[in-house]
Amino acid sequence: MYNEEFLKLLNVKNQNRVPHDGEIEICLCSRCASTFYSMPDHGIERVYKYQFFLETCIICKERCGYDFYVWQLRNIRNEKIAHLRR
């Protein structure tokens, strides 16, 4: 149905995005991804801009989803307060 070149283009990683230290790449459905979007201490971003094939979510293992980078955000305000208390 689709040729191989077309499918390779669909699963190309975002070239502008460079993974940082402490990030993990996980597959999440829309419901499980929404929990990370609503958490103020975590960042989340899609790995593939136009992902064609969906995989099983690693959290709920019921629905299919996309690959995401998830990382914990540093709380700079708390780090400054901890530094001042030393």
C-alpha cells in the first residue's frame, strides 16, 4: 500500500530536537500523556513529528499511542532557597 521511502519519511525524528540528559523516550496514549502535560514539574514533547505507526502505551497497556520525550523540570526557585540556607 505504501512504499518504504514514504514510511521512512513519516518516522523521521524531529531534526531540530536534541535529547537532553535525564530524558526518557516512552510510548504514551493520549490519556496517559495528558497526566504528564498537566504536571508542572515534568516536560513532555513528541519524538516523531508525523508518527505513522502507533504502539501500545507503556503505562496503561490498553490503548495505542505515540513516542514522547519526558523529563523532570528543575525547580530553580527551590534550588536558590536551598543554596541560601546552607
